[in-house]
Amino acid sequence: MIAAEQKARVTYDNILRVVKDHDVCDPIRFLREREIVHFQRFGEALRDVQDHLDSRNFYAFNPAFDQPQKSNASN
């Protein structure tokens, strides 16, 4: 996802180098700024997920999650 945001930003930069019409440049600048913000937010989300990967309540990486529960009942 992050790579896609960077690629879009580069595309907008290339368009802005070629186009000189303000009616076209203004929306392209807005879209470019939006891609920058998306890139930052995706990066923040990725860092947050990486920081919590070994958390006890994150079931995908908690080995105890796949262990069968022991029964307290006597047979």
C-alpha cells in the first residue's frame, strides 16, 4: 500500500512538471498532498502494528491461541 502511494505521488509530480494550466495543476496538487498524507498514515499504522505484534491479545501471533484449552472437569 505504501509503495502505491509513493508511485501516485511521483506520477502527480511528473504531471505538474508538464502541465502549466492552473485549472489542472490545482486539483493535481491537492491529490499529491493527499497521497503524501496517506503515505504518512499508512506508515504510522504499520509502525503501530509492528509495535504490537507480540502483544498477548493479538491472536495471530499468540502461540497460546492455537493451544487447546485444558478442562478442569475430572473424568
